Amino acid sequence: MNAEHLKSSHFADYLRACQVIYDLKSKTKVEAFEELLDLLKENQLIKNRKPVLTRVIAREQLESTGIGHGIALPHARMDTGQDLAVAVGWSSEGLEFDAIDGQKVHLIILIVWNPVIPGLFNHVFAGIAKFLSNATYRSRLFQAGSGEDLCKTLSQIELEIPEMEDRIIHRAGLLWKLQEIELQKKKASPKEAKEFQAQSDLIRSELDSALVERFDRFMERYGFAVAEVQHGVCMGCYINVATGMGSAIEGSNDIYVCENCGKFLVASKSE
């Protein structure tokens, strides 16, 4: 798959009705991961469930993939021989997911993506995020009466090459976690440092390369790259952020940058 192919991709290229479970039997999110990965194996889209499950759970432990509105996008970066392997599950009762808005998750879109294709995750995630940000489309998904209906609606997703504002959607939490990991790694034993490095690699694999490069430059120069905003003040330079920006950051997981010091900004964890 090359860049030209990516520009014209649709979710329909990767999703068939047989990859949808309309009535998940699972009672927990890990059980749901297992149920969906079993489906991928049945459809010969993965060969071995165990390593993929391990990677999906590891990613979930870093930060919940429940993006709000009753939807979750769990994923794993693994070479399964496919460009992309997708399984979709619907739970009428809903599952606890530690989602960003605290709501139960009903729709799970599980994605296993090939790490050898540059930008594939950003490309896919941006298209899905843009689609799901539309309340009309979300309503159609939640009103679907069958797996076929779910598949038909999701197949309308266009996987466009993402613009920067799409690439960084819902990434502030990951950047904050990455900073914590990098700081802990410096003080860790060799064994612990190896574990921290694995977590760091996992986060870096799904962040835009330009974002990671900027993060690394700030970490090397200042020792930190992400700062909290407390009472409208950037804790990186102790200067007030713009009023509109300060309000937008509250309750958001999008990325903002301090206009004064250039640090990435996140809402205060203590307020």
C-alpha cells in the first residue's frame, strides 16, 4: 500500500459483514477483545490471537480507547500479513471502558494495523474520528438493527490523508503519559527501563512523527515537554494562556501549545 492508494481508501475496503458481531456476549472489555479477535482468526485475518490480545491490552492500560459517546477504538500495531484487520462489536447493555466521558461503551471498533506502512494508523484513525464526530452518523450507528446495518454505515467512512489537526486529535493524554514514562525511565533499573521503553515505543508508534520529534527536542533541551494549565496559567513558563485556549483545554484531550514557551498543554490533574 503506497501513499496514492491511501488517498482513495474507504473503510469498506477492510470491513465485511462477517467481521461484525451485533450481539456481543462479553461482560468486560477484555472479554470483548477476545471475542472480536476470535472473529478475526475465524476470518483468517490474524493467525494467533494471543500476541495481538497482549498488545491490545497493553495499549489499553496506557490510556482507555473509549473515545466517548459510547464508542471505543481499541487497536494493536502488529504485522499480521494484512494491511489492516478490523472487527466490530455491538453490546446492547454496554461495557465499562473507563471512557473519556465516563459512559459505557456499546460500539467497539477493533483495529490491528501493519507497522511497516508509514502513517497508516493516523490515516485510518483520522477518517474514523471525523466520521464519528458527526452526530448524525453516530445516531445511525446506534439505531442499526443488525450487523449488516452497522457494516453498511461504517463502510461510508472515507480514509483521507489526515491534516495536522486530525492527526493530533485525542493525543494530549498520550503525550502526558509518554513524558511520565521517559522521566521514570531515567531513574529505573535496567530491567524496569526495558519495560518503560516498551511502553514508550507503543505510544510513539501511534503519534505523528513530527509531534514526537518536537516532544523529543523539548525533553532534551528542558527536561520536559508537556505542561499543565492551572488556573489559566501554563506551568511551563508561568504565563497566562489565552482565555479561549484555557477554557478549551478543560475537559479536552486534544493537543494545545503554549504561545509563549511552546510546550504542549494539558488540563491540570489537580484542579
